[in-house]
Amino acid sequence: MMVKATGKISLDRQCELIIGNINSLSTLPEIMATILSQGGCKELNISTISEMIESDPALMARVFSLAQSEGVLFDNDKPVISQILSNMSNEKVRDVIMSMKVFDVIEKDYDPDSDRQIPRKQLGLHAIAVACCAKEIGSFVLDESGVQHAFTAGLLHDIGKLAIDEAMPKSFEKIARQAKLNGCLMSTMEKKYLGLDHAVVGKRLGQKWCLPKEVIIGIWLHHSDTEIIVKNLPEYKMAGVVQLADMLARLGGIGESGSCDHISGIGELSEALGLSAGQLEQVKQRFLSEVSRRSELLGLISPGGPAAYCSSIRKAAAELSRDNSVLTADNLWLSTNFAHMSFAKEFLFGINANMSADQAAGVLANGWKKHYHTGPVIVYLVRDDDNMIEVVAACDDGSVERCFVERPEEVLLPAEQDQDKFAIVDAEEYLGWLLDQINFPINVQKSKALGLVCKGKLTGGLIFEQRMPADLSKQSDMFKVVSSIGASIIDIAKVSHDQVRLAERFAEILGQLRESRGEGSGSKSLEAIAEIAAGAGHELNTPLAVISGRAQLLYEGEKDKDKKQMLKQIQDRAKEISGIISELMDYAKPREAAAKSISLSVLVSGAIERTAKKHNLSDIEVELDRIDELGDVCVDKEQIIRVIGNILSNALESFDGGNGPIRISGRCSQSKSATSFEIIDSGHGMSGETINKAAQPFYSARPAGRGRGMGLAHAARLLMLNKGKMQIKSTPGKGTTVTVTLPKS
């Protein structure tokens, strides 16, 4: 068993490990007892078993995950439980149910759920209530296909809580207790103690298990400012439906969610969704009876769940024993069949666009072990941001485990010295330090290693225990091709992972802005930017990563020079789009100012030098007037040099050519607490309308293609962080004067 390696591992990475290792969630003993009492799934018809699965978050998530892994195709690309089950035999359905983990069954006369802050049964009842309520709301505001997705999103909206409870039960109890003491949302305490909340955990699990896009939106954003989202991003209406359903379920006192904040805004959210007061009353009246029916169907209203489960499992064991020989024969046939498939085809068909780099590495490790008949396989991934290495290991039983290890600074990895020369080396000689840091059952003396290189960049490497006698050097070319494919796919997944994290940062800003609404027009502007950023980041990150990755793969294999040039242009444009998103994020959430006392003349000199380099000028024609007399200011040096530089760049671009002239003058009114100076140019000037919009992000009065219009916007943003301000005066044809005010030291 591999354990978490020692080293400086952040809480966020520990949470990543936990999420990555969760493959299924525990169902309640009452539900398993109900299913097993009716024949262990063998005698149930499809409609009955479908409805039971659709009413339990753990069962529904498990079936969707299974559908993804087995490549089930759906009519009109609309995943539904009944169609998944219709593609399986009764024996397969039974195996799925019987393989489910059951929550806290210790002994038949003891109910551990009763001692918890939030009993798991109450969480289940709350999930059913939100699902039924979301379905009723959806019947008024969504199309026919959206209604079923609303039910699914409502049922799974708190799946992140179940995952946190499953992986970190003590932390979950602490979070629930603190939410109750502070009278706040569970998500508030989750962010405080874990660094992320159950909505983000649920989103990542939803992507991992290939849940429908609309369902993932409902899970992810149901605690955001959904009123704003619904008004500005109608395609995200599902988030508002789930949030309203959650509010109504909590008001109805059905189950427990763990959130103890004051419920408000039902009327405003209903109006944003287009739900009338009369329809809202119908929703309240109709969903309660459906909750009662489904709860009874699952056996949640009957006492003695653990005892009933223990009794039912004994009966099911005999049935499983009878089928064991058949299942064993089937598994042997499948193993033999898959052994004849080529490794490359098996690997490429085993991945999908939603997989993270570690998941793709897990598929690579398992495929390598099966195809080349090796012992355990380890794939390690190099991180660009620090000296931590992520390790993904495929065990003999087919399971995948993950951990992080710390890389010594002086160590070189295989292929790091010469990435163009492919070689299979002894793992003990090159990677003994890595294997020493993990507790993993691999024979080090018999293990080999190779580098995973993509486009001249080391992505990571692979270690495998050789069990079949073979001269690996004779197969070097084949291993090089296969490892190159693996490296390329993992690199694409890394890019996609970075874009997903960027989208999550957008959503985090949206949540923070919700708490600070009404604090001024500047906050309102930033709120609007964050709304756009959240939507754009979520919609663009996956296709952008796929476009860039596919173009990179095609570029490496293309021989035609013209086609290679076109593919290079595609990669460059994708990088440019990524830069735009990053630039917007830099504006929306810059670092905090580190204010220190510094001479204003030092700041001005630094800005002039930096601006000259930016515009490839040997010098700038600048006249300094009484700047030395203004003394020191208390600001963040780098941020204010950037502010002055952006204003100087704007001044230079107002001329038709040349390097000025520009005058920086201290001949303006001063106050006791602040220092002011003017940056004056005699360029084209601006109209009144242009002045009003000059500090808005991405606004530019210049022709298209001449810049992104972030210079003055960024300057205004950084000045606000440094308790400063700027004022713009301009006359068309006569020039512009920008007055900058900074706090004195």
C-alpha cells in the first residue's frame, strides 16, 4: 500500500489526492436492505430499479461513472439511468449494486448515524427533497430534457459533502459543528479548513465521472450569486434552479444540509428564473408528496437500517456464490481478449477530454502493465511550479494510487540531460531516491525506467517491474513511440487542468463579489467582469486546451512546411487567447500591495527606463519638472512603476511616431497627506466619451489589433490598491494630462 510521502505538501494538494482516490461513495444500509429484500436486483424490473437509483446520490453517481467507463451511447446525447440499465444484464446490475460501499454498518443493533452532527440519512432526505423540488421548478422554466437534468442536479448538488465525509469524516464533523455554531453555510467553513468547498469537490467528481454538463453546472454554482448568473448567462439557469430548490427544501425542514445561514432572496431568485408567485406556490405544494413517495420506496422511513442490511446480505451471498463460476469464466475471456489489443489503441480509447493529467497517467500505467505483462508500474509527473513530483502507481490488482514526493535539487531525471536520445535505464540507479520515498510493492532490482518527453519538454517518466525475459533494447523504437503518445496526452491534460483551475478562480471571485455587493460602483464594475470571466473561462478552457494539444500532435507528425506553419499559427493563437484570460484575471484579482516608503523620483526614473525598453526606444523625450522636490511616498514600488509606465505608454501611443515629448510635472496642488504630479503629452487627445471609458478593461479608441486596452484600466486598479487615484483631462488634437495622487510616506 502506498502512503502519502513526506515533504512540503499543501492542504490543497492533499485534497487533490483525496478526490483523485474517490471512485465511489457509500450508500445507506436502509437502501441496500430494500434492494436486497426484493431479490438482490435479479427480479426487479427496469423502471423500479431505475427509480431507486435515481433517488440515491451514491447509486446515481456510481451508475453514471460506470456508463462512462463502458462507453455507453445515449439517444440525442442525453444520459438517462433507464437507458444505461437497459444496456446491462440483470447480473451486471446486481454486481454494480452489490459492489457498493455501505455507510457505517458495524453491528446490526447499533446505529452510528444517530451520533453524527449531520446524520447521513438526513443528508439523503435533503438530497431527495432538492431533487424533487428542482424537477417541479424545472417543469415551469426549463425545456423537457432540462427537467430530468434538474432532478439529477438537485439529487447530486451536495455530492461534494458526501465525498468530504467519506474521505475526511473527522474534518467533516468539525466543519458541520462550526457551521452550526457560526450560523453560516457549510461552504464557508469548508473553505476555511480545506481551502475549497463541496461545490468545487462535486464539480471535479462530476467531471471525473462524466456527468452531463448541465448537472455539473448545477452542482458547481448553486452557492454562487445565481441571480446575477441567470440574468447574464441564461445557459447557466440550472444553477439558479438548484439553489432555489435547496432554499425551499430547507424551509420545508426536509432532512438536513448542514448549512445554518439565514435563508433569503427566494422572491428575487424566482423572478430571475421567470417563476411567478402562483407557480412558486404550486412547487411548494407538489414536491412534498413526491419526496414522501421516494423516501418510502428506498426504505428511508423504516427504522433499523443496519439490522435489515445484515439480514439481507446473508441471503444475497448464496446467490452470488452460484454465479461466481460464470463470472470467473467471463472475466477470463475478457482478459484474454483485451490482451490481444495494441497498447496504443487501448490507451487512446481509455482517455477522454475531462481527464486530469494524473488520471491519464493512471490509464497509461495500467495499460502498460497489462499489454507488456509487467509487474507494478509507476508514472511520475514533473510539476512546472515547484520541485514536487506527482506519483501515480498501478498495482497488481488494477487499482491506482497517488502521492507527492520532494525532488532533491541536484538530481537529474532519465532523459533530462539529452531529451532527443531515448533510453531504457535501470530504475534503481536513476530513481532509487524516488522509490525510497514511497512504500510501494515493486522489485527495485528488476525495474526499468524511461522518460516521457513531449516536443522537447520532459513531462515525467515511467518505471515498470520487468517480469518477462526480453531484450528491451531491440524494442527501443516501439517503446519510444508509445511513450511519446503517452507524454503528449498527459501534456494536453496538464494544459486542460490549468484552464479548469483558472475557471474555478473566476467562480471564486464571483462568490466573493456576492458578499460585497453594494459597496460602490468600483465593486459593481469588477463584479460584472468576474461574471463574464467565470462564464468565458468555463466555456473556453476545455476546447482551448484540446485545440492547442491536437495542433501540437499534428505539428510533430506533419512533413509539409505550409501545413506546419498553419498548425504553428493555431498554437500561437491559442496561447494568445490564454494570455487574454490570464490578463483579465490579473486585473480582477491582483496581489495585495506591499507599501513601503520610497522616493517619487526613483519611481518615475524606473518607469521611464521600463517604458523605453517596452517600446524598443533608446530613450524617451521626457522633461522632469520639480519631481525631486516632492519627496517620498508610501506605495508598492513595482505596482506604481507599472502604473506610471502604463500612463507613459499611453502617452507615447497618442503620437503618430517618435519618442515624445512628455512632461512630468510636480507643479500642481498638494495636500498634507498626499503627493500629486502630472504626466502631460501633446498627442491626439481624447473626447469626453473616450475619457469616461479610458479606465475600463479592454476598451481602446485605437484601431483593432493595436493592443488590448488594459493599460489605464490596470493603472486605475493598482492605484486603488495603493490608496491612490488618477484624473484624466484631455482635449482632442491638443493632448492629455493625467494627474496621479499617491499617499505620502
